Amino acid sequence: MWDIAFVPLNKLLKSTHLRFAIALTAVFAVIYLLVGWFAFLAVDTELRERVSQADLVTSSGFAEIYRNSGRSALVEAVRSSSERNAPDDSFAWLGTRNGERLAGPALTAPGALQTGDVPGRNLLPELDEGYHIQVTDLDDLRLITGVSHEESDEILGLVSLAFGAAALLTLLLASLAGLALARQGQRRIDAASGMLDRVAAGELTRRLPVSGSGDDIDQLSTRINSTLDQLHATVEGIRQVSADIAHDLRTPINRLGIHLERLSDSVGVDHAIGPQLELARTEVRQIITTFDALLRIAQIEAGARRARFQPVDLSGIAESLVDVYAAVAEENGQTLQLESEGDAPARILGDRDLLVQLIANLIENAIRHSGAGAIIRVLTRAEPDHVVLRVSDTGPGIPVDDHARVLTRFHRLDQSRHTPGSGLGLALVKAVSDLHNAELTLLDAEPGLAVELRLARLRQESPTPETKSVET
Amino acid sequence: MNVLLVEDDDLSREYVLAGLHGAGHSTDHAIDGIDGLALALRAAYDAIILDRMLPGMDGLALLKALRAAEIHTPVLFLTAIGGLDDRVDGLEAGADDYLVKPFAFSELAARLAAIGRRPALQTEQVRLTVADLEMDLVRRRVVRAGQPIDLLPKEFALLEYFIRSQGRVLSKTMLLERVWDFHFDPQTSVVETHISRLRGKIDKPFGQPLLHTIKNVGYCLRAPE
């Protein structure tokens, strides 16, 4: 039960179960206190009533002695009573109506006393308890009897103590039970949300556990599971369709290529239709390239690649690609520069092959569209929680209104129709970016185009909690 | 080489078999996975060309069964176009190389030559030579005709791949995959640019070229005859 302390506090505080437990415990505490207060008052009243009754009985006893046996017998009875009892429990005082003492303790101001409760120090300086006194006038005599509330105060104290201890114990047990229940509920919710994360990561066959109790969490889990079944069926369907298309089309395309190659071989390069055959073969290669890109995008969008994600250093990929393309840019009369900011490594969780293709696509786009003399910059920036990749050029750029359209499949800007390419480059960039839950934005580099990709940075796995706390 | 081809499409099979015969290889073939596995288990081949999608038994399952039976004949895996995971699946199952369909025969021939002779490569060698070109793998130095040549790391890797495969044709995609780890078709002239730079360093100053372009196929590094 005590390992509740290991559940992070801020997370636990957000738990519906814990909030419920806290609220219930608080209501319970208020009810307990109210009931306790009324019980206390009732006991107090009853005890005070008993004390005043006892006082009245004592007083009546003395009065009877006076009526039966006369004045001197009363004086004697009060005196012997005073000798038997210490004044801090009870006392009896006898005097004249004008305050002259005949027997009993030397009260400070016997003339001013009236029947009822008085503080002890008003009677004798050394008494500190509360007293009930009974003042009875017998002819010219005045009899004052008093009983201390000490005993009833003690009883009340005991009652309060017992009540308080019980209340404390109850609250403690209620809180612990609440925490335990909250933790149990939180565990089920954590398990469910962890499972959903794995589904989102591409493990589409994962399902939430159903305990069989039929409670609300179970009902919710069952519904989520049936939604996941549908999702799985849909994704499988897409995958199957693309596999079918691939299978049904690749064979005829393959055959077309073979026929053309054979034809080309049999007529020879010098034949009149040789150049036309070569054009036809180029077209077939273009069909294959576009087809391949389309199928790739469809498969990337299906998300199954997430199951293969691994830690990847994005700045490392950028560096090696700049290394590869610097020469190509130079041949084009352009400059390709690498810049990096922040603490390396800029690690993320991803698919290395696809990220290489993504960055290569961005660099190739810049090389093909920015024209001679352009400067192309590839920047990686490692922020505390994100890794930013930015490829910018000083070319003609893309009008801001076209930015959204550029990322959709097949779209090519009219002015770039004359440059080669399938038009799927940026659509693939978008698909790979979405697969990585990255934020992809096109910006005006003034002049030129900047494409920025923002990915969640992978936390350094630290072996000890100390280094972790330093980092965060 | 004695090559087994497992392929269900008639035209593709004829095309590859004709090409293999033309190149002087002897062949066996099967048109479904079950026959293919039976042949592969019975006879010793120098290489197997295996289609990914086959009737009877899937190419991937055939490959796994073959490797499970401790048969380590080099396998060239033919994968479907757009099959993003096929490459990884094939290599994980024990394929030595893969080729995306449709392909030109020259590409297949180049890859077959590479995997068929792979065991003969002396990977522990420290010094590689072609004619008067020498490469010291430990000191990372290249010398031609006694003159030291300064190469960038990727140029060194490119040249090393050529020297190790000397006399054989390497296709553009083979270079992209092996040297740059690119598994896609670049839209710019990456390979041409780097080949041209490498030529500028190892061939141009010396008159006698070693690195040759094989039209529509790729490149080949070989000693002059």
C-alpha cells in the first residue's frame, strides 16, 4: 500500500479516482465532526445537569438537618462535612445572611453568590475548576453548597480524546483506502493508455485488457477494442489493396519493359525506330518511379513502419547528406552549407531509411528549383524537447498561397513543369513527416523557400536519477 | 555458375533464363515455391534467384526454410515494386541481396556476379591493387604510379568498393545502396557527379583510364589489357 509514493504526485493528482477518494474522505470528515459536536454538547449538558442535581441533594440534606434538629446540629453537620471533603471536590458553607461565616471554607464573597455555575476563583483564590453552587436561605442563615465540575470536565476530555483518536484513525484509513483504490484505478487507466500508445506506434493488433467485471472501465475498454478492430481491418484493407495493386500492375509493367528491351536488342541501336524505343523505355522507367513513389507513400501513411522505429541522430544524417550533395550543388553552380545549433546529438525516434529519403528529397528539391548561384542551407537545431530540421534556399521560392497545395500528392507548380521529377517529392516528405508525428511547415526564406520539420527529441537515457534531475 | 531461378511469371522467367544462358551460366528453374524449395534442398547451386511472391509457398517462407536447413547458397531476392518492407524482410530472412522488380537484366547480372563471388573476397586484406593503383586500407592512403592521391572519405569508400569488385560491373543502384546507403532513386545526378570527381583524381592525371562507364548498366573498374 505504501508504494503509492512511487506514483508521480502530479500524475496522481489528476486521477479521477483519487479526486473522488479525497472528496469522499472530506465529506466523511465533515459529517463526523458535526455528529461529534452534537454528541459532545449532549454529554456536556447531561453531566452538568447531574452535578447540579447532586448539589441540590446535598443542600436539601443540610436543610432537613436544620428543620429536624435545629441550628447547632446544622453547624456541626456543615463543619464535619468540611473536614471530610477537600474544597476542590465539593464544599458546604454556612453563615448568616449578611455574610458572617459559621462553618465551612472562608469564601471570598459569600454575600454575592447566587445559585448556578461560577468559576472556582470567585469562591476561593486557590480553586481553578468551575463549580455549581446552590444558595439556600434557612430563616436568618444562608447555606451555600458547591460541587466541582472537575470530574465531568475530565469525562468530557476523555470522550473528546476517544472521539478525536477515532476520527483521526478513520480519516487515515479512509485516505489510505482512497489512495489504494485510486492507484488501482489509475493502473487500469495507465495500462489502457499505454496500450493505446503502442497501437498508435503501429502495433495494430494490441487490445485493451477486459477484466470481465462489466464496470464502466470495462465497458469503455470493450468499445475502444471494437473501434480498434475496425481500424485494424481498415488499415489491413489499405495494405492489402496496395499489395494487390502492386502485384497486379508490376507484372504487366515488368513484361512491357522486357518486350521493349528485346525489341531494342533485336533492331539494334542504329535502326530508325531505335531512338523512339529508347524514349518508350524511359517512359516505362518513369511509370515505375511514380508507381513506386505512390505505393511507398500509401504504405508509409498506413503507419506500420512505426513498429521499426529506432533512435536516430538527425544531425548525423543531415551531415552525411550535405557531404553527398555538396558536390552535386557545386556542379550546378550552387553552394550547400551545413549548420547545426544546440547540443548534439539531435536524437529522435524514427525510421532511418525514410528520414534519409526525406532530407535527400528536400535537398534535391532545393538543388533543382533554386537555380544557379543559390545558397542552400541545411540546419539542424537541438532544442530541449525538439529537434528542428530546416532546409532553405535563396531561389525563387513558392508563393505563400501555394504552400498548402504543394504538400498534396501529385501537385507541381506550373512554373516548374519543365524540371524533371514525379511531383511526389514533397508529398513523400509530408507522409514521412506525418509518420513521425512531426510538424512540417513551409516558410518564406525571403528570398527563397524554407522547409522546416519539427520532431520530438528523444531524451537521453540516463542510468541514474541524479543526472536526470540535473537535465530536467 | 549454376543458378536456380524460382519465378512464376512465364515471360520474366524466360527473359532471365535467356539472359543467364547468354552469359554462360547453367540453370535450373521452378515455377512455384514448393518445387523451388525441393530443388534448392536437393542440388548445390552457386546462387539462387528467388521471387518474393510465388504460388504454393511464399518466397520469404522458402528463404527461411532454406536457411533453417543450414543451406547458405547466396540468394538474390526479387521484391515487389513499392514493397517498402520487402527489402528489410528479405535481408532479415537471410537474402544476400535484393532487386526491385521490374529490373533490367544487366542489373540482375551485376548483382548476381557480386553475390556469387562474395566468398572469394578477401575481406581481411590490408592492401588492394588494380594495375598501378594501390589502396592501403589501414593508413587510408591511395597511390597511383607512385603518386599519392588525396580522397575524401566517401570517395575512398566508393573506390574501395570498385577495387574489391574489380572487373565486375556495378550498377548505379548498387553504388547508391552500398556507398551512400540510399534506398530510393535520387532525382539528381548524385552518382554521376561523384564518379566524375573520382575520375578526376584517379584517372585524368594518369592518361590510362581504369574506371569505365558501361552504357545503360553502370560502371566498372578494371586493369588495362
